[in-house]
Amino acid sequence: MRQQTVATGAVGGVSAQSLYVGGNGASDAHLHGDIDQVSVYAGAMSDREVRALYDNS
């Protein structure tokens, strides 16, 4: 499913570009496999935040 949204980027910018997971949208190239547990965050995460997510999964 593809959904067009406007989001705030990691550095505070705004983007109306589509988000593609497993492909780039510009070609027919795409991931051959499964993607599980996708998460999108409002900005960049610190090393500590990433580690906490990894340790709690």
C-alpha cells in the first residue's frame, strides 16, 4: 500500500516525497524478500535511543 503524506525530516525540513520501503520508486528494482517490523520516526535518533530499541526487541 502506498500513501502520500507530508512529513518532517530528521533535520526539521518538510518533504512531500513518497516513502518507499524495499524499493526506490524510480525503477522496477525492489527487494526480493520480506521486511518485518518497519518503524518511521520523526527525527534522527541518538546512539543510546537506537541501542534501547535494539535491546528491547
